[in-house]
Amino acid sequence: MKNLYVGNLPHSTTEAELRNLFEAHGAVEKITLVTDRDTGRSRGFGFVEMTNASEADKAIATLNGTDLGGRTLTINEAKPKAERPRGGGHRFGGGGGRGRDDYRGHPRQPREPRW
């Protein structure tokens, strides 16, 4: 069993189209198209699990760099998802630390009253 990453897919690609493309090279166990959690729209990549490792290698060699729907496919062996720490840590970088009168190194000029 070998899991293949298929990248740069047209957003309109269906599981059936992907299955047909890969079944020409060997038995396909499972197709997974990755979609956006919020919109449900395809994110342009997916995974193909093939039963036989040598057939999967042939599929990579044959299909990588080929054209599907006007886009050049990127196909390689999928790497296991790295464990990401849950919670804690800083998610977003932040600036801050500047005082009220510190505007990019120049003190703020007092304004004239509006009345």
C-alpha cells in the first residue's frame, strides 16, 4: 500500500476523474480530495492510495508533470502528517511594545485643538 500526494489539481476535479487517471497504472484503494473546511471548495490537492507499491511508483513516474485541465500535476509519495502541538504557544506574530508617543522613532507632534 502506497499513499501518493497529487498537487496542483484543477478545482473542478472529481474523485471519479482522479480514479480513472490512476487506475490506468494499477489498483486504486482510496481517493481523497482535500476541501476547504469553511467553503467546501476543493483546495487543489488530494491523495491517492494504491494497493501495489511498484504500480504506485510507475504512476508517479508517468503522471508527474502531466497536464490535467490546463494545470501541471505534481505527484509524489505522500509524507506522513507531522504532529503539530495543540494549544499553547503563539499562533500569530505580533508587533507591539511601542509607547503612546513613539511613532516609528519620531515623537508625535501635538495637535491644535479642533475648536
